[in-house]
Amino acid sequence: MISQIRPTDLEAWYTSVEGSGQPLVLDVREPHELALASVVPDGFEVIGIPMGVIPVRLTELPTDRPIACLCHHGARSMQVAMFLQSRGFAELANIAGGIEAWSAERDSTVPRY
């Protein structure tokens, strides 16, 4: 199952799947978007892989760790989470509202675009 979580609920979600390895935020936005606004790791690792190249870079993602997917508003990241689920990844979440919600709800220093 893919959990829908708000940015402020990230730690609670990671705790609910505790024991699955170090948490990971997978940012699936394009490089120019990452240059505008990025998440600062805080108790989790952040990996940026654009949505379009996830299939060819799939082996870079750990199957034994919880992964919360992030994009601009939440649509692309949900598609990536569904793709990962179809490839056997188990502990998945979509960060609803994306980087926009992250800026509004969690870290106002993250620029909005």
C-alpha cells in the first residue's frame, strides 16, 4: 500500500515502518526544479532522480528501506510510487502536496515556485 502523507507527517510515517532501514526521500523532480528548491536532509537521506529516468536507474534504489516520493505537487511522485510498488518495493509513501506543501507546512525557507 502506498501511504499518502503530508510533509509534517514524514517522521511519524517513518516510525510506523521502523526497522526497515534508514528512511529515504526520493525527489523525482527535474534538475532545474531541484536548483530552485530542495529538501534538506534531517534524519533521512535525500536522493534526486528525475521521474523519466527512474526505470533505468532503478537499481540505485534500495528495496529494503522506506521510500517517500516527492515532486512539485504530488502527482508525479505518486506515479513513481506506484511504479516502485509494481517492482516489489514495499514501504512507500507519497508526500502529498509535494515541495509546495513542504515549504508551506514544514520549512518556509524552501522557495516556492
